[in-house]
Amino acid sequence: MPKNIVTQEMVLAALSKVQEPELHKDLVTLNMIRDIQIKGDRISFTIFLTTPACPLRTRIENEAREAVASLPGVKSVEIQMNASVPADGRVRGLLKLPIHNAIAIGSGKGGVGKSTIAVNTAVVLAQSGARVGLLDADVYGPNIPTMMGINRLPGQSGDKLIPAQAYGVKVMSIGFLVKPDQPLIWRGPMLHSAIRQFLTDVDWGELDYLVVDLPPGTGDAALSLAQSMPLSGGVIVTLPQQVSLEDARRGLEMFRALDVPLLGVIENMSYLELPDGTRMDIFGEGGGEKLAQSAGVPFIGAIPIDPTVRTGGDEGSPVVISNPASVAAKALRAIAEDLAAKISVSALRAAENLIPIKMVG
């Protein structure tokens, strides 16, 4: 009998020692290993991540490769990386929306860069290979069309509107339906109806992520959205300064009051990097991190002041597209990947906590 014959059981045993860093379970238990092929001393298999935007994909791939390569008789290991985004388990059946996860980006006040973060998060997730929608729920100040470089919808499919598309992201905004200088003077019921129609009357298709840009404050839009569609999680955007933090805390508590899981706090315009490499804290220092700590939620990250962020938004080319090597773009990419990881962890933990119900005949 030939020596050092590698079997599928041996490969799985080796991979069962590799932990998924976020979920703290091994790849085999999480059913992340598929399609093992053994051809003599060559082993190939596929790792299915819980999100294509996994920030630790390289670490997982390297550790899996090392584990299998250490088996006696193995000379080469080929790994394909794929992803299957888990749904958050929240029922959206009433609206018949095949949306796996919905993320709301909010703030307590305007002018903190909430839309910038929503746009760049959606683009990063789409670049990773995920199916992404971006809903501009800021009906009083719909800036998403400008920031994504689109100004109209493609048309209709039956009785549904076809969302616009840019950078791989499906986009819907009231900005497509009104004149640029037309003010919307709406009361609550009209706003609720509009947001519900953005969800039900748009042909979103199946989405891994729907990123929702909320208007600033704690008003009707967030309430209408939470009532219309269960949210996987909410994110609060703030500046470092005290006034912004006070308003951000109100937005954070709004999510709690609406029973929306809090993914964490993002601090925008955190600092200005000077030519000599030093940092100037124009709006204060560490406010976002202190807010997250006092509220008992994660601090997701800080984004520096960078003129390319503004020019990219004005020109319809988000900074992760127009200037991907910039410090701000790298920070935004890390934030999007962190959000994707947090949502996957939350979705899988929710699935583990489901109690099966046995039907007694």
C-alpha cells in the first residue's frame, strides 16, 4: 500500500484546527469548507466566507493552507475563496423583500458626513462581490444621486421602478423623482408612505446588503423605516466635538428605542494630517471613542479630514473609487469590512439561538 495517502478525513481534521477569528469556531464546524479534491499529493478546496468583504480573509486562507500543507505527503494546496452572506433571520415577509441584511447609517445632526460613509460603504461591499442596494431615505436632503454620479432612474419593470446603478450598487432616492431645487414639505404620514414605497415599489432583486442613509436627527424617517422593515443594525456617525457627540448620543438612543441592534460608532473628520506627518485635531480628540465606550457599543473607526473625499462626492466618484490609496479611502474600506464582519457574526449567532419547533401530529 502506498505511503502517505491523504484522505478527505485527514484534510477536514487539519482544517478543524483553523479558527474563524470573528466567530471563534473552526472552519469545519461552521461548514465553510466545500468541494475538497485530492489528486495524489495535490489538495484543493473552497472556503466559503460569511461575507465577501471579510477583513480577515487573507489570514484565514494562510492558516488553512498551512494546516493542510503540514499533512504528510501533501506537496501543493490550492484554495478558492468564495462567500455566502447569511441572512439576519429577521422576517421581511410582509414586504416580500429578499434582503439578507439591512444597515441604517444615522446621525444626531447634519453635516457629519453620514451620506459619505453610506455611499462608500455600499461601494466597498459591492466591490467585494456582494449584491448591494443603497436607499437614500434622507428625503429632505437627498444627496446620494450626486455622490454616486447618477441623475435618473432607468425606467419601470411592470409596476415596479428599476433602481439606478453605479459602481455595482443599486440606488434609489427621492432625488430621482423631484426637481433639484424642489423642497419637500412633508408631514409624517407622507414620509412614511414614501419610505414604504421605496422598499415595496422598487425592483431591488435579491440583496446581500441594503445600506440605508437616514436623515439627520431622530424624526419620522427612522421610525418609518424601522416600522416598515426590520433592520440588521444601526450605525451612528459623529464628529469629535462635544456638540456633535451630544446629538449623536440622541441618535444612538433612538436606535435603542426602536429596538435596532447597534453596530457601533464612527468618528468622521477625526483629524487633519499635515505635510510633516503630524496630526491636527481640528474638532477635538477621541470623542467618538469616548461616546462608544460610555454607550457600551463598539467604536468602528475614525476617518481623517481629506479634501479628496469632498471632491469625490461632488464629482460623483466616491473616494474609494477616485482615490483608493488615500488614508481616508483606506479608513472607509476598513470600516465597511468591519461592518460586514459584525453583521455576519450577528446573523450566525441569531441562527444558533433559534429554537426548533417540533410539530406533533
